[in-house]
Amino acid sequence: MKNSTIFLAFLILLSSPAKGQDFGKGLAALSKNDFATALSEWVPLANDGNTSAQYHLGIMYRNGKGVSKDYTEALKWFRLAAKQDNIDQHLKFVFMSSNINAQITLGKMYEDGQGVSQDYTEALKWYLAAANNDVVNVEYVPIVGNGLAEKIIRYRAASDVARAKFRVGLMYENARGVPKDYAEAMKWFSLAARQGNANAQERLGIMYENARGVPKDYAEAMKWFSLAARQGNANAQERLGIMYENGLSVLQDYVLSLMWYNVGGINGATRSKRNSEYTATIMTSTAVEKAQAMARECISSAYEKCGY
């Protein structure tokens, strides 16, 4: 909450006083489900070229918040936000997250055929635009000054870029708009995973586990599953259960296996319930209780204490 407040205040300060205040007022109104006020503040800003206002209007029309659901209107605003290339350099990093998110959202709408004819080539175009965004790259673009707000903005934008890279990887993995290419998928998953994207980390583990684009490597799969699991990725948590159950690159350990099945199941992994029921049948009641207690501690500690 504190970081969000700093983030909002920074947007207001870096924008012109009137426009910045109006956008902040819209965000505050949206947080209270006061959609009418959000619209009244954002429409003038969006028409004046404010990328963040354009993106948020697109979200409102796509989700039918305060307006009738209208994919055509949503697409109009997303396209405007996605194509912004004339943002004042002083403000460019402030609005870049909205610009990147608009590109990703456009890609997803084309991929799913939401409001437009399904078009994988167009989807990939927008994912790549976001993934190759040259405004932010936390590994190479230094933070200007020591301001927490700017660090938050750059962190969020970097996370968005990583999400786009993950989407590009999925397109290559599933032959959407391009021929199936596991090596290219691996490249994009690796880029996103190293920027901390949990979905990409889980996917990278799958690639190493199943020798897709790389030699089979259970130890490497275990590494990426562990990183994703500790970010709350349910599928990675389930995969850790499988790894411990079968002793893949680790000592076979039914207690850890059941712990991860329980954690993954609570978070929505589809096979964890069935897997946990089977694993429990080959364990003592004491071991089952131990695994259940460990699962509770794992979740309550935000995945910091997951093990013995």
C-alpha cells in the first residue's frame, strides 16, 4: 500500500499539475468503484494523448466497468496507448508501463479473437513490440537518482516486459503465428525467467524436464520449478511434488512430495489432489501429518519456509 501511494504521488508530480491531478483522481475513484468519476477524469486526458488514461479506458470498456462492455471501443484505446511513440522524454518512463500493457493486451485480444478475428500473426507482433521495448531494461538502464517511486515504476515496467517475453515463448512453443520452435521458445522463456517471471520459470522447468529445445536436465528443471514455486506458481509447486515423489535429481522424499502437492492443490493445481491422495496411501499417518503441517507453514510464510 505504501509503495502504491508513492507510485501514484510520483505520477502526479511528474505530470503537469492539472493533468496529473486528474489522472490521480481517476485512479482514486476507480479504487472505490466510482466509475463515473474515473471516466470523467480520464476521457479528456486520453483524448489529449495521455497513455495511462488511454490504457485504463481500454480496460474499462473491455471489462464493462462503468460502461457497457465494448471490445471495439476497448481496442481503439488500447491501440492508441500501444502506439504511443511521441511521449515527452521526461515523462516517457512514467507512462511506459501503460504502453507495454496496452501492447500485451492487444496481443492477447488478437490471440483469443476477442473483439477481432483471431490472428496469431498480429498477436505475435504486439507481444514482440512489448518484449523488445527499448524504454526499460533493468539489467542495463540505470536508475536515475535514488527515488523509490522511479524504482517502483521501472520494476513494474520490467515485469511487464518479462510477461511479454513469456507470451512470445508460448507462441513459439505452440506454433501460433510461427512454426513450432522449441529452441526459440526456450530463448524467450529464459529471458523472462531471468527477469523473475514465475510462469516463464515454470515453463522453463517443463522444457528441461521434457527435453524440449534442450537436453533433458532434471537438476535444471528442479531449479526453475523451485524459483517459480516460491513465487506461488501452483503448477510449479505440483511439479516439485512429482520431482520429490520420483526422486528426479533429488533424494526421493514423500513428505516433501506431499507437502508440495498440498500447497499446489490449495493454489489450484489440477492434479495435486489426486497425486496427494495416492502419495498419502504409501506414507505413515505421522509422515502425512508432518507433510500437512509443513504445507501450512509454507503457505503462511509466503513460501519462505517450505521444508524441514
